Amino acid sequence: MDGGGEGGRDGRTGGPVPLEKAEGPQMPQMPGKPEERAGAVRPPQERPDRSAVAVLVGLLVLGNALTGWLLLRSFLASPSDGWDQGSVTAAGVPAMWAHVLSWLTEWGTWQLVRAGRLRMWWMVPPVLVMAVSLVRMLYVTQQP
């Protein structure tokens, strides 16, 4: 027995048998360093449609502005003579709608972040509105 290839060993040296690369389509190598390639232009089939992304970003900005305005309305609702039912409603309803709409805005933002069209920091406004509106709703409903 000469040990030729048995047990994963090369018969000549006794060392491991080198693995062969699988044949198949290979991506062309881009010249330059990886840092330089980071800003490289994508092929046409991978480029996002700029007008579609602009429309979606516009909708997200509008959604964030609407939820922020509703949250501001919730904080501006001041009771005239203590926390009666009317003032609780005036502060709680905008906070509730801000919370619900921030969920929708957050979902839309997450879809664009996950698709690589937006950066992760776009998630901050809807999550902040969501948290503050929840705290506002809980605070308003605890008023006597």
C-alpha cells in the first residue's frame, strides 16, 4: 500500500491533498484597494431607481413630520382646570395616533433600510416618536 490519496493524504509527501476550486462563473476582480472599490459604480441591473427611492423617502419624511406634529399636539393640549375627561381625550388621542402612525412609518423605514436604500439612522425618528408617544399615552391615562 503506497498511501496514494488515502485518508486525505498526498502519496508523495504525506501532507494534505490540496482542494480544487469549484468551476463556475466568477466575478471579475475590480482594480484598486477595497477602500477604493467601496464607492464604485454598481452595474445597471443593481442600481436602485432614484426617482422611486426619492418618492419613498418623501413619504417617510412626510410620515415622520405627521407623527411629530401629532405628538406635539398631544403635549400642547393643556387642561384648563385640571385633568378632566376632555383634556385627557385632547392629549391622549393625538398621542395614540402618533403611536399608530409611527409603527407604519417605522415599518416602511425598515423595509428601505433592509433593502439597502437608506442608512440605519433613518430608524431613529420613528422609534423615538413611538417611545415618547407611548410614554405620553401612559402618563395621560394615569391622571386622576
